[in-house]
Amino acid sequence: MHATSERGHRLHCSRPSSRLPIYGLTDGKPCWHRNVETFRNSAKLKLMLTTGHTGAMLTSIKLPIVIRAEINLVLVVVTALGLLSRLYGINFPKAVVFDEVYYGQFVSLYTKQVFFIDESGPPLGHMILAFGAYLGGFDGNFIWNRIGAEYSSNVPVWSLRLIPALAGSLCVPLCYLLVVELGYSHLTALGAALLFLMENSLIVQSRFMLLESVLIFFLLLAVVSYLRFHNAQRGSPVSLAWLVLTGVTCACAVGVKYMGLFTYFLLLGLAAVHTWQLIGDRALRNSVVLMQVVTRFLALVVLPLLLYLGFFYVHLNLLYRSGPHDQMMSSAFQASLEGGLARITQGQPLEVVYGSQVTLRSVSSKPIPCWLHSHKANYPIRYENGRGSSHQQQVTCYPFKDVNNWWIIKDPGRQDLVVSSPPRPVRHGDVVQLLHGMTSRLLNTYCIATVLHTAFSVCAPQPMHDVAAPMSPHAQEVSGYIDFNVSMPAQNLWKVDIANREAEQDVWKTILSEVRLIHINTSAVLKLSGSSLPEWGYRQLEVVGDKIYKGYQPSGVWNVEEHRYGRSLEQRERELELHSPTHIDINRNLTFVAKFLELQWKMLTVKHEDSEHKYSSSPLEWITMNTNIAYWLHPASNAQIHLIGNFVTWTLANLALVVYVLLFLSYLLRRRRKIEDIPEATWCQLLQAGVVCAGGWAVNYLPFFMMEKTLFLYHYLPALTFQILLIPVVLEHLHTHMLRCASLRCALRGVVLAGLSSVYLSFRTFSPLTYGQPELSAEQLASLRWRDSWDILFRRR
């Protein structure tokens, strides 16, 4: 096809691939875009400027100046329908809907710039929701404590739900464009857009302050952008722009939810195959190939990585205030936040010296963050299982700040407990004693005698005593030493081992140094076991001496969190000093890279205990929609909103997947036998459509079988999106290449029309559960329970 401009120049189509007919419509033209005169759905807009001669410069301009533009009216219409279906009545209900109770908490923390950590995903999605709240002027003052709670007047409901709704709306035209870029006809693309438009589950998920619609938007945009790049003229600025957009949207998808990694890896694999084919093209110069490979690597690997770091940079700069999740982070991280620990530790001494008063926090956050602690209570003489104890003062790990968390670093060779002048710093390898500040008991541990009390002791030459830890018999009990005048001499010397030291003579530093305390007599490491003590230990966490400690284990590493230089000689004065604030100004700001690495590690490793949820489900239940989720129930009527999909669409999507797999295997086996039923170009087109649609479904669905987390039906929506796109793809292929008889093609068109009608009827039937209105009677609700496993609630009047 050639088009002619106003000045007579010929414009050549840049993609000379054939269009495929569908449902009896044939094109036969070699260009992807139809001729302007024959494309009925486009309109020409003409702007004529008829200004006069205003100067010598203007006399050379030929008037009128004409600007022509093509508008795909079908694309405009489906976009408008998408906006209408997702934005209609998003103010309803003015109450918290399902996971809005979860995301709303983070939005409030963003508006107040308070630090939080969400182990379920990166921060971009939360920032997008917070941006919607910012546009509406939300001040963050709302208590997100239960589903169904009525929003107060200060909560801009429409603004909070606007961005997810817009993202869900734009997914409709993106489905259209994706199918077109796969090489299928506009009529097939329209079918894909209509199926996506009338999918009830996707509408529900788009209309509330949730992230799935935002994730799906970025996934579809990434795929469309990459296909546009692949189909564009190689090396052109337009193709480079599409490639960069691919990298940006992939980063955004991963930045919203880690589920975005599945599609990102799929696109990387597709790009790798295309790049490998490019390398094998002998018609290209080596310099061109090298430039293409480098450009693709930078756009698809380096750029997403930099953007991902950028999301965290913005996140950490926005959330600079101390918040409820501080204790999950290290002392150094907490000290970098305004308020909280930063307020407590501001002005602390940097170097730990003999006479320092310190609190020791376990580097491990499992099961919860805690501090080395002791109190005026002894271990019971015998434990519940009959084993004996040292009956010394209990030493535990306490998950709250308390005056009994303070310890004094004492020089074993001196009796004074104050900082000398000048101060003598404690270095790596030094031997110290740790004196409990409030009770003056030295930190102590004993060897474990063998159970049979044989003649050999693992702690010789000390006397044998059965002083295994109360909850961990394989480890040694740790206590505050009390001299009972029995044959249990003190063993209270500990070597300071700085795990993150930079030199052998490194000084023990507040917050920064990660320290192991190694018992001199037994070489046991002071360690948090993670077990809780019984009632006699006030349910505090057990601390033990571990002799089989190997490598770096956070549970055996401690850092000084609060620190002051001790000045009081008398015990009573010292107790008053321990209650006073710290002093001396030392600035210790973490770098962005250090904060990012710690936050990322916590997000990947710290998991809350997953509890069984009423609406949790397994991946096997998703594919046939054997489950649903009640998102909202009106407190006084039968009005309700459920996550239930379009039953007809889900059935057709499963059928299309089965048909595609059978077609693919059939063609593959026959091509192996040198039998080519379809042209090579059609096979490549079908293969690429399978990679994108069937592959997109597989990578977004199958990984959930390996996840040990609470799963819900909405986790299936990204996979469902790609599966829906497979329906029109399979239909066009059947119509064009499988059905040779005109009557069969006519019959297929009738089946397609009947299928679309059924999809619409199913959409209309379940729309009251999608939009929450109009209210249905108990009988009408009961009639919507198409599966016995669906949980639809109603009140009988």
C-alpha cells in the first residue's frame, strides 16, 4: 500500500507483512495499516491556517498548512467503554472494601511520611496509591481497622480509587493493541478487548484501592511496547523509544508487585531469542549487531535495575520519620530515622570503652527484635523435665525497651565501673566482663556435663554441673552469677569478636559494630535461641551459650544500640544514671545503598506468620473458579460486592488454552515429519502468540503451586488476562487455516456471535455483585450461586 502526501511524495509502509483474514473478511494488502480511503473507522482532521503575509519570513510559507491525523474510532470506543465500566460509581460504597483495609494503612503512613515495611512487595504500588490520596488532599487521619468501616468525611474515596480504576480502564485498549501487534486482524483485536471489558473479576479489582489493575496495566503495556519495538524498523528512533518504554514498564511492574517478575522474565526470554536471531543475521555488519545487543541489554536489564533502585530511593526519602515497623530494622537503620531511636540515641558516644553503659540488641529479628536482659529472678532449681539448673539469676532477651536491658562493659583487671580519662576503647579480641547495671550480676555461663556423668567432662578442668539451657539442652545456660559459696566458680570472661571489622585492631563502635561475645572457658557464643521461656521466665526469649556455632548467624551477633559513658561510682547513683538520657553528639547516617540492602533483605526474608483466611484458596480452585471472595457486605441490606469472574469467559479461556496446546503439538509433530500444513510465517505468528498468551498464563499461574503463603483468587488475575487474549487468537486461526469449507466458517461465525452474547448475558447477570447495586432479593442472590462452593450471603426478610 502506498499513500501520497499533499506534495506528491510516496510514503512506504515500514512493515511488509501480510494481514490475515478473519471470519470471511479478506484484505490482501501487504501493509499492516490499511489505506486511508478504505479504512472506514478512521477520520481525517484538517486544520487550515489562513494567515496573511506578515513579513518576509512568512512569504515563503505556502498556505494553507494541512495537518492530517488518523483516529482509530474502534480503539476510541473501547477505551471509552473501559473508562465507563471502571469509573462508574467508584464512590460506592463509601466504606472500606476488603484489602483497602491493608493498603489504606500504608497510604496513611505515606501521607504522614512515617517509615514502614511491607514484606509483600516493593514500594512503587504503595506510592501510586498514595499519589491518588495526595491528589484528593487526604491527610492520613483514618483508622483502618476493619472491612466495612464507613469512611469519614475527610477521606476522598473517589481520589483513592481513581488511579487503579484508570489503570484498569486502559487495559482494555491495551488488549486491543497487543493482539494487533501479534499480527492478527482488528476484528480479532476488538473481540479480545470486548472479552476483557466484560470480565467481572477484572472490573471489581479495578474499582477499589487495590494494586492488581495497576500491575496488569504495566504488564500489558510492557508486552505491547516490546512487540512495537520488534515490529518497528530496526534502528529507528521510534523503535528505540518503544524499547526504552519496555524497560520502564517492566521496572514499574516489578516495582508494584514481585509477581511482575514472571512476565518480565518471559519478555527477557523472548528478547533473548530475537537477539540470538539477530546475531545470526549475516546481512548485518558486526558493529550494527554489537550496537543492537548493547542497546537491548541497557534498556531491558540495566534501566529496570536503576529504576527499581530509584523507587526505593524515593520511598526512603519520603518516609524519614520513625514508625511502627522500626524494630524490624537494625539499630543503625532506626537511628537514621527522625524520632524513635534517633531521638533516643542522638548524641551517643561512638566508641565503646571500659566503663560504657550499653544496651545490646540481637541482630536477628526472629522471632522478634529483642535486647539482652536480666532481672531479679533466678532459674528454678529443677526444670519441668527434671534437669537441674544453676539456680543463678535469669538472663533473657526482652522485646521491649527497659532499664533492665543496661549492661556495663567492665575491665576484668580493674574494679572501677566508670570511664577513665582518657577513655580506653574496647577493641576486637579484647576480653571483657558484662555487669548487669541494675543488679550488679556478671554475665556468666557454665559447661554442660555429660548426661551420664562419666569421668570425662567437656569443660575440664572445671567441676561438672548439669547446667544445660532450659529450653535448649544442647546449649549452655546463661545467667547472672550469684556466689552461693558452692563448687560453681564464676566463668564470666567474654572475648569481643567484631564480625564486620575492617581491621584486626578495630574499635567496638555503637550501632555500627556487629559483635560476637565468645565465652573464654568454653568457646561458646552468646546466642538468642528463639525459644520462649515458661511462666517462671515471664515468657521472655531464651539466651544460650552455643558451642556448635558456625559461620555468621544473626542470632549470635549483637550490636550496641543505646550507649553512655558511666560516671557514677555508687550503685544507687548508677541506677539513677541508667534512667537518664544519653549524651555527646555523634552523627551516624547510613548511606542509601546500605539502607536499601537492609530493607530489601528484610522484605525478602522477614515473613509474618500466614494464618488461614476464610476466603483463601488453592491454585487448583482458580482455574475453574470454584471459589469467590466477598469484598463488601452492606450492614443492613443484601447489597454486596464479590470477586466473581464471568463464568462464560473463564470457560472459553480454558477451552482456548486446551485447543491451542493441541494445535501446537499437532503442528510440531507434523513439521517434524516434514509436513507443513500452514505457511512458515503463520507458524511463527502462532508460535509468538503462544509465547505471549499461553506463556503469559503459565508464568503467572504455575509458580503459585510452589508458594507457601496465603493465596487468594485475585492472584490469578494476571494469568487470566493473558489466557483471555488466547480466545480470539485461536478463533482466527481456526477460521483462517483449519476450516476449509465456507459453511463451516459460517457456522463458526455463528458460534462466535453466540459466545459473545453469552459473555454479555453472564456479565449482566453478575453485575449487581460487581458494582454492589442494585440490591437483590434473597431469592435473586440464591439464583446467582452457580457453584455450591461460592459463598454468597443474604438476609431473608
